[in-house]
Amino acid sequence: MARLSGTEEGLKAYPNPFVDELTLESTAQRLVLYDLLGREQHQQALQENSSKLNLKHLPLGMYLQKAYDAQGNEIGQEKVLKMRH
């Protein structure tokens, strides 16, 4: 079974699984969430060190989040799961 939570270099997301809001601790400048078919579902500029993401608009399911630095280089990725209340 794939690990859903934990620390990837440059990226920490919690709680995981999440309901509507996800908190990120990261040195990244930008975060992109993809569904399991590789389609972009959410993109957001990040604040320094910690950001809260409102993801109420996303359907339930598994997502791959990728974090990027200011030059557009990927610095981390992690699977996250959105579930019901």
C-alpha cells in the first residue's frame, strides 16, 4: 500500500487524508494537484513556509500534488486523499 502521508523533501501536507482543507509546509513557490489520470485539478501560489489550501471544489479521490520552486523545478511530490466528513 502506498504511503499517504509523510515528509517528502521540500513538502509536507496534512491532514492526509483531508476533507476540504489541506495545510502545506514547503519551501515551494507553487503547488499543482493532478488527478490519477494526470489532469491538472488545482494550482496555487504558496506563501512562505506554510499555506492552507481550500479544496472544497475537488471531488473525492486520490491526487498527486507536486511542489515547484521559483525556477519551475519540481522539489517534491506526494499523494493525498480527499474523503468525506
